[in-house]
Amino acid sequence: MQKWIADYLAAQKRAVDSIKPADVAALVDTLRDAHTRDAQIFACGNGGNSANCSHFVTDLGKNSSEAMGKKFRVMTLNDNIQWMTAIGNDYAYEDIYWRQLENYARPGDVIIMSSVSGNSPNLVKTLEWANAHGMRSIALVGAKRGRMAELATQVIVVGDTHYGRVEDVQMHLLHMMCYAFVESEEARTGKQ
């Protein structure tokens, strides 16, 4: 058992080490720009990534907003079960996120999507809709990259395909994006 745990931890470290700090800094810049422009930030994912996105929205909306003074306008598209099931039932499951954006999104808003495969049909359709409507898009994906990596404005690829490891690193990324505003004057102001 200890060898398996040691091997898992070593693989997790390699996955974390696949992230380039400059790529994360660029995402922080995108969020700061959205904050400055009072643009809406949306987040969504499926399964474990749905939970990660909800966690991100909580941290950005509370902790990061308190550090910035002015609040981030941020919401997740995966927490309104009633709306999601109505859309899924009346249209298609692939429509559960982009049809919500029809009500909320404006050109210049930002959407953050997290997926291990990068090929989830509902996320791909949402990225296509976002691109067609002038939104900025961020995709956090695993090493398979998928269609999302081709469509998103900004992409971070976690260098692994193991679902647990990739989702853990994606949560690292989401936490870094939030805590940058809490702990870094440079993140808050954009000045080095």
C-alpha cells in the first residue's frame, strides 16, 4: 500500500509540475480585467469539476472580492438543478449551460470551464456559443486536450490523464486564481 501511495504522490507532483506559472498569471490577468470592467465571470464543469467550479465561485465571490474591495461578479452554471433539469428535459443535456448563458452573458464576459477529457459535449457547445457571442473563454483540461483546447481563448493543460490527479490540479489552478487576489498586491493592481 505504501508503495502505491508513494507512486500516486509522485505522479501527482509531476502533474502539478506540468503547470507553467506564466499561464496561471495570464488567467489572473483575465480575471482582474473582468473585475475592472465589471464583466460577469461564469464557471461550469461536470462531475467533480462541477464541484470544483462551485468551490471556485465561492472563493472568488467571497475571499477574493473582500481583498479587492469591489466584488467580483461571478456565478456557476452548474448549481441551479431545477433549470438544468428543465433544459435537459425540454431540449438536450448538451444545452444545460449555454442556454443559461443566453439569459445572462454579454460580450466581454468570461467563462471558465474545467474538464479532464476536454470533449464533454455540453462544455464544447457552451464554448462554441461563448465564442459566437464575444465572450472570453478559459479551458482547464487534461493531457488529452480535446475540442475545448481548440476552442478556448486561454487554455491550461494538466500533463496527465488520470481523472483524480487532473481534477486535483485543476482545483489547484482555481485556488491559485482566487488566492492571487487575496495574497498578491501585483494580482490586485496589475503593477509589478
